[in-house]
Amino acid sequence: MSRTAPRLFTIPASAPFLDTLADALLDGRLIEGFAPRADPLALASATVFLPTRRAGRLFAEALRKRAPSGVVLLPRIVPVGDVDEEALAFADSFVDPPEAVPAMTRRLALAHLIGRWRSLLRDDDGLMAVAAGPGAEIALADALAHLIDEMAAQQVPWDRLDVLVPGQHDLYWDMALSFLKIAREFWPAELAQLGRVDASVRRDNLIAAEAGRLAGGGHVGPVIAAGSTGSMPATARLLGTVARLPRGCVVLPGLDQVLDEASWSTLTGDDGGAPSHPQYGLALLMQQQMGISRDAVMALAAPAAHGREILLSEALRPVESTDAWASLGERLAPEAIERALADVSVIEADDAREEALAIAAALRESLERPEGNAALISPDRDLARRVAAELLRFGVRIDDTAGEPLSESVPGRFARLIVNVCDEALAPVPLVAFMRHSLARFGLDRKTLDAAADVLELMVLRGPRPAGGAQGLIAAVDAFGRKRLHHSDPRAAIDETARERAADLAARIADALAPLLALSKGEHPFAALVEAHCEAITRAWRPPEGDEETETGAGEGADAIALAELARAFEEMAEAASEASAMSLAHYAAALPLLLADRPVRPPMEPEARLRILGPLEARLVSVDRVVLAGLVEDTWPASVRTDPWLSRPMRAALGLEAPERRVGLSAHDFAQGCGARELILSRPRKLGGAPTVPSRFLQRLAAVCGDERWQAALMRGDRFRRLAALIDKDPPAPRLTRPAPAPRPELRPRKLSVTEIETWLRDPYTIYARHVLKLRPLDLLDEEPGAAERGTAIHDALGAFAQAFPEGLPESAEDRLLALGREAFAPLQAFPAEHALWWARFERLVGRYIAWERTRRPVLKRVHAEISGALVLAEGRFKLTGKADRIEQLSSGGLAIVDFKTGAVPSPKQVKTGLSPQLPLEAAMAAAGGFGDIPAEEAAALAYVHLGTRALKEGSAVLKEHTAAELASEARNQLEKLVLAFEDEARGYVSLHSPMFRGRFGDYDHLARVREWSTGPEDEA
């Protein structure tokens, strides 16, 4: 077929690309003599190349809308140039090249090679290991695969590595170079053994074959290639072929036709050109593949009236010609700049949260207009997800064309949870997340599962962690059934039926995870790990028998798509397992997120969607009324130039690879294309993660060209969206809260309290109200570390058991006997080796000091009573005081000594005297009234605290010199009588933090009392 002069068109950024392309195709403006609007059947003979499949679907929809009946014979629409798309549509034109090696096979094989190489590196040779496990090895394998594809696409032979001389670079780069020379031998041999080629090579071969077929006259119908900039060499060569076909043409997106010729010529100059310029790729394509000047390119539509293309051309001009800004007024009148900025708003948000909410408000506002539509364009996926979440506050869902990584989808998170739970030996936090996941069923209906999960969590997962593994979980459930719980413990209300359901759920969890738990130790073949993982997912996902739910149980839409993608991912992992290294379960858990993260889960396309989140590539082709370009800060847009872990910048240049700045140029082109919308909103956060940000260089250039006054006007328009965001989050004005003092009816008020609760009643009555009137009990935290309370309980139990065993005298080898009792008391803490080792060592040091104290004390004692419960009836029988004394001593001289052991802070005698720490005086009053069972009713002769410190054992009297223990006991009883009578008054409220011991203290119920809202400082809490 004879070749003709290249036929090129362009569509300005301000014109709707696909709509303009459809109209031009139908009207006969693209191919001379081809006007399908007059002959709809002729359209089927054409071929249209577009960048992606989604662009092809949208173009087909544009053609359908233009058909009189809504039905049209579509042309052959082929996606090309998208790395994620398989170009199998070309396969009918020639004998297929070898199949592409699966991406999973390549990743695992290269990661295995990197792991073997790393294992040979020796620290004593001064070399560093560049990977620290499968996660890092897979990341390095991905970077290596990208380099392989890059060298293949740019036709750089691997033999060129030999021009890089070792010793001319840093030690790290020499080490990387030595590995690359190994990889260049290993990977081609591996491909030959598999009979496969790299996917990028197959794609380029298919594109080259299609280009050859077209050049050889293999297609007689019209051929149009549109929307591509030819950033990949193979695609660029195809575009060059199409442009020269007698019935072919290329439609470029947003070619700058106003930049002066001198500046344009610098883009591809001999000095390397300007790869960071937005037009660099198009200039290179036209120079190398088309051999055509800009004058020969025809525009299919006139630029919009706002003339923003001219402003962007000036703002983004090459660095070498920015001195032309000094004469900007000669080329661009102030009125033209104002017209270009008239519908531009600039949002400078305080942080990412405010930016997302302001953008959501702007997108939501566009729906107020009939047929109004809008799009968010940003390379920041975190920001995109934030905006989508904020829109849900308005009940609006947005069509996100990028979707989400498989690892972050519902099924992907479920798969990750399962392996993490097994890797962490059923630790409470991941276990709770796992059993409450929407896909977890364990053969139970949802209502039964939720109820059993509630009980299991309360029984054994809150508080200290049970022993690891499935048997530890089952044993913890079994041990709970034999525990004696205080009636105030929230778990005391769990009945036998509920315990049985929790035990059944624990057994089902153990059964579901058994395949993976069996591999928890040592290293195993990757295939065994994948197989066990799949089996565990199947067992955990199993619905109850007779369940009429869908077979997948994952619902519809994105979750169902993610489920199918997850199944394909595991199939590929199983097929590629022979290429992977053996690894431990922990390493498998670390590698899994990376193995799933590169697989996007895209929801079904919604052609009629009015709000979209677009990727930069699709944003070139989709036209909307309002565009938000967001995340405009350096290192995001444009992204920071990433350092290749395998080649330094000088090494890349020596090999002839493209400069990393080429990516900046692509980002600049995406920015310029997005700026063509009728309404434009530019957004950036001033801070990210608490650190100040630098505005994007594109934003800075635009502000410099526009001038301060015009830019400030755009900022004022953007502030409107910030104000809307502030109004959305602004709470309605409310009167300042006052300190709560609830006053329940007398019959609801507690009639029985313990001696330790009396101090709480005095200091914070609200806690008594919450605990005894509202019947609220604070829950332990999940996987809570054992703290001072557990240590204190163990010490008290040991000392109490010792005193009960030897009430009238010390035995021989008293230290050994106390140590033996201590081992029994500390046994429950053996599940926490670190804490047990620390606290047991402290107890061992305490034993000698305690026995020495006992030996000085026992000669004046008749008998010792320990851990003994008592009660005292007050207010003519309307109130009962209860308590358990640590130690009551019957003195040989008569009277009692009340002793309390403290592992924490010790009340001062003044606090005891004022009645704010009345525990010992009340116990003395109880003893004087004969409230401690077999202990004769006697007055107390002494009240003492014994501080069991880590360095010393100190005894201190709780009685001031001017008082006696009996007087304190009598006074404490009288004061308690008055307190009981006072709170029998219905008007008396339970005040929050009446007399707290410590200012700024926050307790178990202070959030309920909303202390932080009614107090402005510590002085208000006293």
C-alpha cells in the first residue's frame, strides 16, 4: 500500500474529546470520503484505536447517542497502549507470538532470585543485604520487572550493561550491577524454559504486527487512532503507521498550537530537550514518527471561549523561555487572563480532611443543576477515597474508575485477616476483626454468630491475652466456666447457654484455621501455604446448611467483582508456586498484601454517572462541566522522581534509558488537559501529616503568570467551598454544659456498698451512680497487658494465703513456704513471660523483707486473720457496708490492729483524718461491731498501711498522734451514717468529681459525665 503524508488532528483540552471525535467521524471530517452519518452501515468498516477499554465503551456510548434510533453498527474499537490491557484483539491478524508469562509467575521467580542472591551476601565483606524478607523482595522484584519492561520497550539491549564499569559508582550500585548481570542470564533462560515471553514484549509484538499488517494493506477500511500521546515506543510506531495510511488519521489530545516556534523547538533539542514539559511527548512523536510540523495539524474543534489553553501554554512554557513572561502583556491581554480565570477557583485547605470535604461540597453542588456533572482528577488515591467517603454523608455515590486495590477490597481484607490471625497465634485484636468480618460465617447464621462473638469477646478476648493458638483459645473458654467471678464483673451475667455458644464458636474458628495453623512453625513450600490459605478461607466462609444466600455470599457489585479477582489471584499463585521460595507463615503474611495490591478491582462502568473520580489517562477523554484537580502539591502532582533501586541516574543515562523527568512531563500534560474544563477548581492542602506542603510547580507557575490580584480573586472563590465545608461540620450552638448531678428516685439508690467504694462515693459520687444505679461496668481492653492490678492481686493472694496457713506463728523455713505460696498465686501470670519474670523477681526480693517484718511483729500478736470478709448494718438497717480486710491482728495486749497492704500509693494520715480515705477506719468500725464473723468484737488499737515497694517494705500508721484508732473508727461510722441519710434525700444528686484526689484525673465514667466538656481546666474538676 502506498504511503501518504501523515494526517493529524487535535482536539483542544477545552473541547469534549469523545463527543468531538464521534461527531468528526460521523460527519466525514476525519477520513476523506467517509461520512457514516449518511450511511450508518459504513461505520462498521472502520477501526478506532483508543487508550483503554473504558474509553472504548464511552466512545461507543457517544456513537449510540448520535444514532437516530439509538442503535448503531459500531466500528472495531481496540484498546492500545494500556499496560493493564491485553491486546488480544490483534491476534486474528497473524500467527500469535508466544504466550505472556503470568505476572504472578514473574514476580515470584524474580523475588526468589533476589532472595537467593541476598542470602549469599556476607556482612563481613562489607556488603549489605538489600532485602529483608518476602515483602521487600517482592517490592524489589516489581522494580526489576519494571526495568525489564522499560529496557524492552526502549529497545535497550541487556549487553549494554557491560559499558557500566564497576568501581565508578557507589558500593551499593556496584552490588546492584553485579545482580543485574546475573538476572540478564537467569530471566531469559527461565522464559525459554517456560516457552513464554514478558507481557510487555508480547504486547509490543502484537502492536508491531498490527502496524505491519496495516502498512502492508491488510485493512481497507478507515483507521483512526485517537487520545494517545505515544508515550510507549511501540504505540508511537503504530500511530506513525496509522497517520500515513491512505484512509488513516491520528487525533492527538490537546496539542499546543499557540506556543511560539522558538520555544517549541527547544522541546526536542539536541541538548536532551525538555522532558518535563507537557508537550514533550507530542513533539517527540511528531518529530520521530510523523516527520510533520505543528502547522500541518488540524483542529477538530475551536477552543472554548475562556481561552484557558493560551494561559496554560504561557504558564507551562519551557524553562529556557520563561524570560518571555516579562513581555506577557504583548501576547496575552489582562482581559484575556481575567476571562480565562473567571470560572477558576483555588482551594487552599488547612489539611487533607478539609480538602476532601471542600471537594465533596463542590462536587455535590454540581448536582443541583439539571444534567450537571463533575469529576475529581488526582493521582492521590488516599484523597480520592476520602472524597468518596465524604460524599456518602450526602447520600451520593461517585463512580470511581480506578477502583481499589484487591488487597483493600472486602474479600481481600478477609484473606489478609485470616493469615494475620494465624501468624499472630489468634491474638485478640486480629481475631475479633476476623470473626466480625462480613464474610466470616463458620457455618452459622449471622444472628447466632454475632451473639456468640459478643460472648466470646467478653469472656476471653478482653483483658489479658489467652495462651496462643487454637488450643489456647479453647482452653481459655473452658477455664472461664470454672472461674468464680465477682457479681460486679460484667462477665458474671453470662449464662451457661451463652458459654456453650462461645465454646462452639471457638471450636469452629479453630477448625477453620487449622490448615494454616498447622504451618505456623518453620518454613514451608509456597504451594502448601497457598493451599492451606484457600482451605481456611473456604471453611471460614462456609454458610449454614440450607442457607439460601447467593453462592458467593459476597453480595453484588464491587464485592462480587473483588471475589472473582481474588479467586483468580489464588489460582495464579498456585500455578506459580513452583517459582517461589519456601517461606514461613510470617513471611507469607508479609508478602500477601503486595501480591494482591497490584490487582485493581474496578466497579462496573456507569455511563450515565454524573460524578466521577477519573485517572489522568481517562480524564483526557471524558468531558464534564466541573473538574476538580486536587492534591496539587510537590511529590504528589507531579509525583517525586523515584530512585530506581537497580540503576542510578548516571547509569540509566549511560544505558540510553529515558530520564525520570519524562514522568513529570506526562503529569504536566495531564494537568493541562484537566484545566480545559468550563468550571475548574484547583485544590491543595497546606499541610499533610502535620508537615507544611509545597504547592505544585504547575500551580506556582499559573499563579505567577496570573498575577497576585487575579490569583487572590480565584482563592476567594475557592474559600466559598471551604466555608461550606466548615458549615457542614459546624455543630449548632449549645449552652455550656454544667457539672452533672443526677438524682434518681430513692428506691433506685444503692443500699449496699463496700468499704473501698465509700472513698469513691465521697470523691466522685457520679461513679457510684453509674455503677450501681445505671448498672454500668467498664469493659477491659482487647489484649490488655496485665498491669499493677494483676500484680497486686497476686501479691495479696500470696500474703493472704501465708497468713491463713500460719495464723498463730511463723513456720520454719518461712521464706520457702511463702515462695511456694507465691508460685501458686503468680501462676496465672505465666501466660505473660516478660511480665511474670519481672514481677516474680520483685516478689522474690520482697519475701525476705516481708518475713523480717513478720518476725518483728508476731511476738506481740495472739492471732492473725487474713482476707476475711465482714459487714456492718447502718441507718437502722437501711444500708449495709461490706468489705474484705487484708489483715486483722488480735494483739496480745488486747484490741485489734487493722493492716492494709498497698502496692501503689498510700493515703496519708491527714487524708484518713478528714474522712476522704476512710477504708481502715470503717473496717475498724466493722470489727468493733463484730462484723468480721469469728473475730471477737473489739475496738481497734492501731490502723496501719504497709507499702510493699520494689526497694523496701515500709509500715506507716494511718492515725495522727492526737487521735486514736477507736476515735477514727467512731468518727468514720458517724460520717458514713450522715452520708447515707443525705443521699436518701431525693433532691441530693450524685455530683461528678466532687472531691477528686488528683486534678486532671479521668476515670471509668468521666466520659459519660462529659467532664472534658464542662470543665475548662483542672481547677474546674476539683
